[in-house]
Amino acid sequence: MNDLGIPADYAVKRRLKPQPEETELVSVVASTDKRMVRLAPGAAVAWKRMRDFASSDGIALEALSGFRSVERQTEIIRGKLKSGEKLEVILQTVAAPGYSEHHTGRAIDIGVPGEPPLTEAFAQTKAYRWLKSHANDFGFKLSYPKGNRNGFAFEPWHWRHEEP
């Protein structure tokens, strides 16, 4: 992590705990960029139930991203640094390797067909309003609301499944 320039006190200042990499994963769908979206078994079952329930309410939910390894998290940050983004800006939307909820296989980025993915505009969709009302029924919580204590930007698309 040091070769990325991430400050030694990053986790303490951001109130983040190390996130273990899940080893048992279930494929839920191929994402729009052809990567397989994989989740921990319990999260996968809950996601499919929630997606199907939303569909019965006329809401189409799309799985954009699920499990992400520490190695993949590192690649993402390196790519952003290489394209000229400043580390401070990157760390507002991307957790440092080892600290991403995606490592656990219980975090999912959700979108809707025909809408730009992974933007705050998702908060203006019917899908987001539906998630705010129903996601908790399936064990999902919004990880990074506005003004969250971890210093991440508002991510209306990022939800984590909490195992009972």
C-alpha cells in the first residue's frame, strides 16, 4: 500500500477497519464491462431476492460490481493515479486496498439500465428511492450516505449486506 502513497494514518483518520477477502463467492451476473459480479453466498441470495422483489414492483436493479480483491483495488487506484488523478481525490470514492467493503463479498454497487453508472445521479432514480424503502428488508444498508463518518463521497449506489 505504501507504494501508492497512502498515508500511514489513513485507516485511523477515516475510521476504517481492515476488510478480509472472502474466499467463497457466488456469481450473480456478468456486469456491463463483462466482469463477473460475485458475492459471498448469503449476500448473493439476498441480492437475488431483493432484485426479484424490486422487479415485481416495476424497478429494474442492475448489479454493477461485487467482490473485489485487494489486488484489483490496487490496480484501480494505480490506474487512476496514472491518468493524473490526485490520491486525495481518488480516496474520496475508492477505499485503500485492504479497507474496501468489496473485499468481503458483501458490498454491491447497484445501477439501473440506461442510466450512467456510479454517479450521484443514481440518488434521483426510482430505484434509489425503492432501495431506501426496502433494502433493509433484505439486509442491505447504504454504506456511504451524505456526510458519512468515513470521509467518502456520497455513494447512493454502494450497498452492503449485513449477515444476520
